[in-house]
Amino acid sequence: MNILLILLGVLLLYAGGELLVRNATKLAALWGLSPLVIGLTIVAFGTSSPELAASLIAALQDSPEIAIGNVVGSNIANVGLILGLTALIYPLRTQASVIRREVPIMVGAALLVPLSLLDGTVSRLEGAIGVLLLAGFTYMLIRTDEKPEVTQEYEAEYTSSETPSPWLAGLGIVVGLALLVGGAQSLVSGATAIARALGVPELVIGLTLVAVGTSLPELATSLIAALKKESEIALGNIVGSNIFNVLGILGVTALVRPINVPLQAVGIDVIVMIGFSLVLIPFLLTGLRLGRLEGAIFIALYATYVVYLYMQ
């Protein structure tokens, strides 16, 4: 039954995230944003909405280890697993100034996690600071939107020549959010029950099972972008999602309920998350090619990390 709850949760999270992204993108198009900025903000943040729902539910159910593990584990999976798989399908290269600007912000956001946990708690004040930083980041992207060129495939994927109905888009967002909440409840409940029954720490479940399950929208979006040879969108989705995971998800979750987890409990995992973020810098900032070999290395490193967790 718990396995069925997990599978149902993953399915609802995927459907809810997809519905939310599609309709939020339609609204963003009505506001005149370029497709690339839509991908870096609305799509990236929308595909992270399952992580937000899962972390909120976990915190409200008094499972802070799953809440923090979901965020850290998702960021690790986004780079090690999802970006690795994406590079295997289509070697990635980027020259966009928007993404080059995002990379240091992603690293800075990752560094905020250990700083917030120094006292063993992500407080409401720290959560509010994270949300404000995210708002400033989004505002900066929109203000500096240079309307870069994108391919017709991407415009067809995320925009439409027909004028979308704002009311229908709003309804789609509401339905998507409802599916996300239901899916998060199902996934967290099933994963927590299995963890307790098998004696596996909730933190490990959050870092692996819940993290990968809630990262399915990022996986789908990046793989589709890779198949369409959209390097900018594939990378922007991952980098933007990692920023949102820390600033938005940890921020909102801490505002609702402070997250009490000692730093030493997630110390190794936070180091791995920061390490994966730093590894991307020479590739994305210098325009170096992130090819199939590098993608295979990322996947191998991620697999090694997961094996280490369960052997511990």
C-alpha cells in the first residue's frame, strides 16, 4: 500500500507540475516575457513546485529531515542525474549572459544552506530573507530581459499564436496546485511509512526517493529540451530550479514552520550539493562543452553518492 501511495504521489506530482507550468507559461506570455526568461523563471520554478509541496507537507507532518533532504537531494539529482542524462542525449553548450549570471547565484544559494543551519534551525527570518532574495532575482531577470532568439520548436512548446484565456490559465494553475498538494501528501506519507518500517532514516528517504520523485518535472523538461537541441532551456531549467529550491522552497517552508535539523546531519550532503554546483562553473561560464563523457561522469558520481547513503 505504501509503494502504491508513492507511485500515486509521483504520478500526481508530475501531472500537477506539468499543468501548472503550461498554464503559468500562458499567463507569462500574456505579460510579454521572452520565451527564454519564461523558461528560466516560470518553467524552472514551476517544475520545482512538487518539491515545494512535498517539503511543506513534510514540515507540517513534523518530518523536517524529509523537508530539508528533499531540497538538498533534489539539487544534487538535478545536476548529477538529470543534467547528466541530458548531456548524454545532446552535448550542452551555452553562451547566454542570463545563464552565466545565474550560475554564481546558484552557487551562492547553495552556500546559504549550511549558513542557515549553523544554529540547527532554518528560522522564519531566514525563510523571509530567502523569499525576498528570490523575488529580487526574478525581478532582475525580467528587468534585464533582452528578448534573446530561441528556436521555433521552443516557441511552439511554451507559447502559442492564439491568445490564451487568462481565466482558463488561472483555473489550470489552481487544478495543478491541487494535484501537487495531493501528490505530495501521498508521496511523503508512503515514503515516511516505508522509512520507519525498514529502519531507513527519513533524511536518506528525503535525499533519494522523495528528491528524485519530485524532480520528475525537471527531468521531463530538460530531456525534451535536449531532444530539441535547446541547450539554453535545458541548462536554464536546472540552474533556475536549484536557485528556487533553496530560496523559495526552504524560504516558504521555514515561514510556515521553522526547520529544525542539525548541520552535522546533512553536512556531507550539503558538501556534495555545493560540489556539484561548483563543477558546473567552468562549463557554463566559459562556454565549454558539457558532452556525453561529462554527462556519464555526473551520473556515475550521483550513483556513487546514492550507494554511499544506503550503505551508511
